[in-house]
Amino acid sequence: MLENTTCADARSQLQTITDWLRWCTSQLQQSDVFLGHGTDNPWDESVALVLQSLHLPFDLPDQLYHARLTEVEKQLITERLQARINDRIPLAYLTNQAYFCQLPFYVDERVLVPRSPIAELIENQFAPFIDPAQVHSILDLCTGSGCIAIACATYFEEAFVAASDISTDALEVAEFNIEQHGLQEQMGLLQSDCFDSIPQQPFDIIVSNPPYVDAEDMADIPEEFRKEPELGLSSGIDGLDLTRKILRQANDYLSEQGVLVVEVGNSWPALQEAYPDVEFQWLEFERGGDGVFLLTKEQLQQASF
């Protein structure tokens, strides 16, 4: 617990950005917060909290670390740090900002905080699994904040990107982010439960980070994850309820050379067990992360889902 008296003492004695970065790091180090929404250590979490609160870039010139803070700025930092430690609120919800594929996104409690390893695939334009020059249409299922769809539109400037979600709240956030990135002409939003309301047309890439947390993990997740919408996390006993729907229908929406990319996280052993005859291609990432598979249209046609 970060007490009000401790925060008041900090506001009276700490002056510079460096002071506040050191103090926030110490407070986080002593707390029991879970770090898994964009950072994995107290220092990086402190850098994000302080610099975003001050509306400063992460590549801040060294001399500015000696800049002094105003009383209003100090108050904001302590309030946010208290909410982070005492209430276990993910930092992205406090600053309303997260990064994905090096792009900024507005986020709040209506959507999950972006953190998928699929970002690395997008930055590489899904090569070598598909020829980027032949990608004309992309579908992002369960788009949430729109981060995957918007990143795809950014890295495939000539492709049309459709993004869908069952949640109208999430689609409002995605629409805002699309407007912020100026991609209204290149993108379309659809409310849909999986493929149910998607017009049947061929897509060269279907990508999805659907809910995939199983019942056992949902009962034991850190408090920070409970601040996120359960609709975006939970997917039945084995975490595969929505993934099964995707696998059953994806073939009808893929172009002949198209690929399906889906993240299932820790539910990947359950998926492998459920479909032992399917040769899922489990992707590896240089920056870490796992539980993402790729299937071609031919593999989908041959499999029994």
C-alpha cells in the first residue's frame, strides 16, 4: 500500500524527472504489482508512468532528466502511482496510452491492453509465410482497440483492412484509434460474433487474438487482468470456444493463397490435443512470446474441424 503521507513527503522533497523515476521505481519494487501489460520490470514501468504523465517522449534528451516538475505534475504522478499500486490498475488505463508495433493507441477499460507477439509478424509483413505484394485484403477478428488491424493497415498500405468485434464498446475505441491514425479510407469496422456478420469474401490474411484464457487460469489471474473486460479474455473451460469457431469457418473466408494466424496463448496444448491430426505451425518470435499458430487455406481444407 502506498500511503498518502509517503506521497506527500515525495512531493515536498523530489524535484527532477530523475528524482521521480528513482522514487517510482523504488515504490514499485516494494509492491506486489504484476508487470505484464507492456513492461516487465519496475524501471520501465516507472519510465512509462512518469514520461507519459508529463507528455514527454521515451527518447528524452539526457539534459531534460534534470528538469524540475510543477506541483500539479507531482500530484498527477503520485495519484497514478497510488492507483497502480493500491488498486492494481494497469498503467495503460491510467495514461490511456499503449504502444503496439511502435504505434500509439488510446486504450481504456473497454478493451484489452495491447501486448500480442503478433506485432512482430506484422512488422515483418507476415513474411516468409505470404508474399506481402500479394496481400490486398486483411481481416482482424476480435479487434478490441484496433491495434492489430491498424498496424496491418500501416504496414500494408495498399491493402483494405476489415476489423470486427462483438463488443460495441470495443468498436468505439477502435473507431477512435482509426481516426487518430487517419486510416478511415483504408479500413472498415464491423460488429460481429466471430464470422457471423462478416460478408463472405476472400481475405489474404485472417488474423486474430481472440479470448483464449481457460477456466483454471481465469480463476487465478493477477488482479491487473481482472481490470480488463472478461469478454476479451475468457473462452470456456479449455480456452478454445472462440478458436473452434474460427477454425470451422475460416476456410470460407480465405483467398487461395491466404493464411490464418491465431493467438491462443497458454491454451496451445489443449488445442494440439483437441486436433492431433492438424499440423499447426507454431510460430517463434525473436522478442519472445508463443502460442501463435499459422494455417494455410490448404491445411484448413484438409482438416476436420
